Amino acid sequence: MTVLLAQDPTLADFGRDPWWLVLGKILFAFVFGLLATLLGVWFERRVVGYMQVRPGPNQVGPFGLLQTLADGLKMAFKEDILPRAADKVVYFFAPVISVVCAVTALSVIPFGPMVSIFGHRTPLQVTDVPVAVLVLLACSSLAVYGIVLGGWASGSTYPLLGGLRSTAQMISYEVAMGLSIVAVFMTAGTMSTSGIVAAQASGTQLSLGGVEVPAPGWYAILLLPSFIIFFIAIVGETNRAPFDLPEAESELVAGFMTEYSSLKFALFMLSEYVAMVTMSAVTTTLFLGGWRAPAPITTFWAGANSGWWPMLWFFGKVLILVFVFVWLRGTLPRLRYDQFMRLGWKVLLPINLVWILVLAGLRSIEDWQSRDRLLVTAIGAGVLLLATILWPSRQPKPKPTLQEQVDSRPPGSFPLPPMDLQVPPSPRTKRVVAEREPANIAAGSDSREV
């Protein structure tokens, strides 16, 4: 059982708002996703420019803040090219599906506690349902259709290959992401997003195996392996570097969006950044306490989690996670596709399954005190992290030398060039060098005599 504070919304608080307040919440969520995307593009350019010791956008507007808006207008006025072999209907709706799925997930994200808006007591959340976590998973899963349909409807080979590869990538990391969320609602005892935020509050009580124990705070600490795996999975889910393989320009010319231009291309680009902001908000809700202030602030400020202040803590956490996305793009190289799939299926998935098994075992023990539970949980998290760091990797075989390559050929076989391109000199080159050596030696002896 979770003991809720006065400002914590419950499922009973939803569905009672007047129609104009519901429309206002929907408009706020949409504007938040749109503005966060526009500022996210500018933020990424500025941060990457700072990492690469260059200014970044600084000409259009103060600090280059209007550069993203100028780029959007430029895309809108570009020529809209429709491939002759494209399926016109699917070609048009594919980018729309990606954007709608990314924005819809914001409808179940709690931005703050109960507040008063024009005399109406209402939660800062569009809506909440008992299975809100499944709504988030459904929105993330349906985004695959926009990518694969965009690649198929283009009527070209390269977009089709990019769409298929992106589909395999997103489905692979969808499994790891879903298992990470399983640990969250196992601990919180609910799939409601507002209930998960309330369960991470200090001073609340959780029912673990029939015993009421104090909640430990953020699930990023208690469920550290799930938090790490979830964040790696959402980086792969949003096609961000170093997992931006669907848009690998060096391999597939731009992946599934090769044949798109103008506003349709802008919609695909917009969906990627909206998904990045949305997944940052989901991570904040599930693992970082949602709109609740960090513990150091609540110790000396009792009203930090009341009123409109929690929105500041929520946006601050989202901004930090977006910075981590940008940081990864500016520092890590792109992975090979086989390395990427091996990480998802052979590393993240087994560790996640073992961690959920350990967590379920801890919840089934009823005669331990809460201190012992948390201690064993922390030890299990440390062991799993150590196993992740020390995971045995295949060491590459040493490259054979030129002589070893020559000796390894069977007798009488046709001579093959060495694999390392260390081609020995041809007979003609040897003959020319041999003819020049006496002249060089004679010239050297004459110079010594002089």
C-alpha cells in the first residue's frame, strides 16, 4: 500500500475536469513537445559546438535561438518530391504516424502535483489510467510502423533496407526496455504513472511481501540495473547515436527517409527529437522521482513539492537527460550492426531477466526487515553491474604477418595477394632497382673520391 501525500493525484482525480481545462492540458502537452523539440535542436548544436571548440548557431536571433525556426521554414518551402514508384497514401501518412505516436505518450506523463487553475483543483497531467505504463509501451511500439512503412512506401531499395534494419533494431531494444519497466511496477505495485511517482516519495510506505516498509526514494538508485538498461534501450529506441544505424549515411544514404523531402522529411526529423524528449520525460517519471524535488532541496524547503514549483524540477531532470543524449552523440562513434544487436540480445536481455528473478525472490521473502532487503538489493545491483563491466568479449585474433600468409598457402596453389595489402615488389621493380644499384654505388664512390 502506498501512503499518498495531500498534493499527490490519484486515479479518482481524473475525469472530473471541465472540457476547457482538458483542452488546455492537451494543448500544453503538445506545445511542450513542440517547443522542447525546437529548443532541443538548438541545444544539441550549441552543446556539440562547445565540445568541438566551435561556436555553433549564433547568427539567427540572440544566441542563434531562431536558427531552428529558420531551418523549419526553409524545409517548408523546399520542393516536395514524390517518387514515381511510391505508394502515395502510405508515403504521406508514414511520417505522421511517427510524430503522433511520440506526442501521444506525453498524455500520461505527470508534469506536477495537484494545483488550482481558475478555482478548479486538478492534477498537472492530461490523463492517467491503471495501465498507463502499457500506454507508453504501445506508443513506443507503434512508432516502428512509421519507419517501416516510410521505407516500404518509397518504392526504392535503400529506403526498404533502412526500414527493415530499423524495425529489427527497435523491436530488439523494445524487449529490454519492457523488461526494465517490469521491475518498476513490481516495486511500485501499480502501473499508473502518477502512482509510480508517488511511490518514489520519501516517507511513503510500500508493501513488500506483506510487510510495510519505507520507500527508498528514486528507483534509479534502488533499481540501478533496470535504470541503466532502460536508458541504453531508449537510446537505441530513438535511433540516436551511437545507435543511429537506420540513418547511417555511409552505408544506406540516409536509411528509410532517403526519398523524403520538404515537410515530410521535417516530420521524420521532428519525430526523432520529440521521441528523445518524450523518453527523457518517461525516464524521469519512472526512475527519477518525476516532478518531485531532489532530497537535498526537500530537507530545508518543505514546500518544494507543492504548487507550481514541481514543474521546475521536472523540466530540469528532462533537460539533464537530453544533455546526456547529446553528450553520447558528441563522444561515441557509431556501432557496427552486429555489435549493436549482440548488445541487445546477448547482454542486456540476460542481465535483465536475471535481475527481475532476483527482485522477485527478494519480494517473496517475508521475514526479513526492510534494512536487510535494501542491503541485499544493493549487493545484487553491484554484482550485476560488475558482471556487466567484466562481461567477456571475444578478443580479435592477431593479424598474420606476410610470411605467415605465404607459408599458409597449400603447395601448388595459385598465388594470392596478402589480406593486409602488403604486396611484395614485382619482378620488374626488383630488376629496375638492381640495374640502378651499380650506378648509385659508382656515384657514391666518385663523390667520396672528390
